[in-house]
Amino acid sequence: MKITKPTERKFFFENDPDEAWIILRYLNPGERADIFDAVFDQQVEYKKNKESGELEPVFRQSTNKKKDRETTFIKSIVEWGNFFDEDGSVLECTKDNIIRAMREIEGFIQAVQEFRATMESDIAQEREDQEKN
């Protein structure tokens, strides 16, 4: 088995007058697991069964969806170009600005999610093709 180099892809935002683009990195299984561990909480309580009197586990689970989305975007977005602040100044690709773009740019979240899905599908197909050869 071999560790593969990180895979990055560049995407352009369709119909954007500024011709904005973004470079996304494919998250490896360990990174996805780390995100899951950071956002998923499971607690177990034991309660007596009224009929048998034995202790039974009761599971409570929750996922912090906001943290999941923000962490995934921050780890996935490598760089971007032609992003601007409301006053026209360049918006650098930083953690804070990624979160700001998620909150303030209409369609940003959906576009990036679509780009990530396309990239993951393409990479899966490429790996399948490599295995066939």
C-alpha cells in the first residue's frame, strides 16, 4: 500500500462576472474521520428495564452541523482568486474569510459542495480506471 499525494482541483464559479475560482483539496480518509470525530457526539446512559430490571444502554447522538461544514470547507479550500470585499478590496483566502464567504456570498456553500462532489466522483472514477489497467 502506498500513501498518495494530495489531490487538488481548480474550479470556476459559473456566470460570475469577476471570474472567481477556487482550488479544492481532496480530503483523505483520515482527515474525514478527524472531522467526524470533532463534530459527532455520542453519549450512553444506562437505565433499568422496567420488566426485566436489567440495565440497558440508551444512546444519545448529535452532530454539530455548523462545525462540520466550516471545518470541511477550511480543510478543503486551498486557495481562491477574484474574491472581493464589499468595498472592492481583495478578499484573501483565510480561515476567517472562508467562513465569511460561507455566510455572506449567496450560493457559495452550494457551489463548493457541488465542486467537492464532482471532485470526489472524478477521483473515484480515476482510481477505478487505474485499478483496471
